[in-house]
Amino acid sequence: MHLIIDGYNLIRQSDAFRQSEKVSLEEGRHALLRSLSQYRKRTGHRITVVFDAWVSGSPEVERDRYGSIAILYSQRGRTADDLIKRIVQERREALVVVTSDREIADFAARRGVPAVSSPDFEARLLEAATGAARPAGNAVPDRNGVREDREPSSVGTKKKGPSRRLSKKQRAVQSAFRKL
């Protein structure tokens, strides 16, 4: 699995990374990259972080590495959102986009690529950093990020009518989230 992460979106959605960013923009990026590096070691997922550089950037997309993490800076005049959309459109492998930007998430979903919100992914980063175990069974985050168990209930009456199935988009996000 290949994670495409909207770097500044994740930093600004996270209290911990936002505190580092208050020191300097570079410190915020390094805090995120250190955390992602630990996550990569535990999971083995390919990770690409995309940052905006549209005001003072290069005329071409700049590439960098932080250990085994690929870093892309958008070209001058373009945003990280544009670059993420291009990556999703040209995808050659299984991707998961990490962003809380609704426009990017919807774009990815229309192309069959699940998008995980930044706060949900940050929770996975913290689990990986602390070595916390994932919940057993079928516990998954619901729409509000609260974990709930989807085990069928053995108590109750026989169900009639349409099932309470999540939408295809929500099931794809949950499937990708379980793999993180």
C-alpha cells in the first residue's frame, strides 16, 4: 500500500505537529517526518508526503527523501492539492490519500482511491509510536471517529427491511483504515 499524505493539512490538523510548526515551518515538517519514519518502520507502507511550495518554489516539482519517505514539493504556481490529484489520477498501485481536505477526498473517491482523514491517521501514528494494540474484533472508527463494534447482535428480533449497510465510499475508507 502507498500512502499519499497532504503534509501541511496533517500538520495543521494535529495539536502536536501544530505546536512544532509554531517554532518554525521547518520544525513542523521535521516533526511530521520523524513520526512518519517510525510509522514506516512498523508497517512497511510506502509513504509520500506532499507539501505546498507554490509561492517560492521551483518551476518544477522538487523531490527529496527523509530516510525511506519520499517528499514532494509542488512547483511554483501550483498547490499540493494539484499534485496529489495528479498522483491519484496517474496511479499505478493501491493508494490511500491522507487529508481532511474535502475536495481532495472527493476527487480521490471518484477515482476509487480511499481517503482517510488527518485526525484518524494521526491516531494510527500515535498507536504505532506507542506500540498500542489495535482493538480486537471488528471495531472500526465510525463517522465521528468513535470506535464502535460492528459484531452482529445475537439478542433481538428478526430483522426485516433494508440492512443498515454503510455506503460504498465509507466501506472503502474503513477497509483502507484497517490496513493502515
